Amino acid sequence: MLDTLAALPFWQAFLALLASAMVRSNGTYWVGRGAMAGWRRYRGTHGDLTARAEALLRRFGPFAVTLSYLTVGVQTAIHLTAGVMRMPLRWYLPAAVVGSTLWAVLYATVGLAVVQAWLAAEAGSWWGAAVVVLVVAGAVAWVVSRRRRARPRAQPVPVE
């Protein structure tokens, strides 16, 4: 599928990715709007994730929706939570359009370039393999640094 997108002209890949993001995020929003009982079960099994999503939405409102397109892991929870919290459509839809557009532009440029590098690496290109290794190393370094920052620090014990 990704190799098919990579072969398309930019504008076609962009439109396909934009439509995909809009359908997925709006579908998730509407599931949240209509599924309170299921939400309570989901929240019970994914408490940390949904608590983060609620906190982000309460703090940033529609900007959290827009910025969620640039995240991995919390994006679906934010859209589902926006639906459950009944964020008004006059705020949600513009935020979703802007976020979907950002995501589609990034993925149609950088994301598909990585796919093309991966395909070149599979075909035996050293250049493609180097790009793939750099992207994977960068992603691993980013995840490790985020986890280190999120780890609670030991508090000094007061001496009496």
C-alpha cells in the first residue's frame, strides 16, 4: 500500500492521505460521541492514556486535536475523548482539518521519502539502507529520551 502511495504524484498522495486522516479521526470522534458505556470500559482498561487525553483537551481544547496528528500513541485517545466530552463541532472540525492537512503534508513528503528509502534498501541500495538506519536510530533515541524524562526521580529522604 505505501509503495503505491509513494509512486503517486504528490497531490494525489496528499489527497489520499488527507481523506484517510479525516475519515479516521472523524469516525473516532463520532464513536466517542455515541458510546458512553463503552467509554467507561475503555477508560477502565486504558486509564493512563485516557487521563492524559482528557488533561490535554481540557488544557489546550481544539489545539490538542490539531497537535494530536503529530503524535503517536495518544492521537486516537484524543479524538475519542473529544467525542466523549462532546467538543462542539465548530471547534473540532476546523482543528481536525488543520491537523489532517499537516499530517498529510508531512507524510506525503517525509513519510513517503522514508518508504522509498526503505524500498531502495530492500533492493540493495546502500544509500537507502543508510537513510533507513538513521530514521530508525532517530526514532529510538527520541523514544528513549521521552521515557527517561517521564521516569519519576527519586526524592531525597530528609535527615532528622
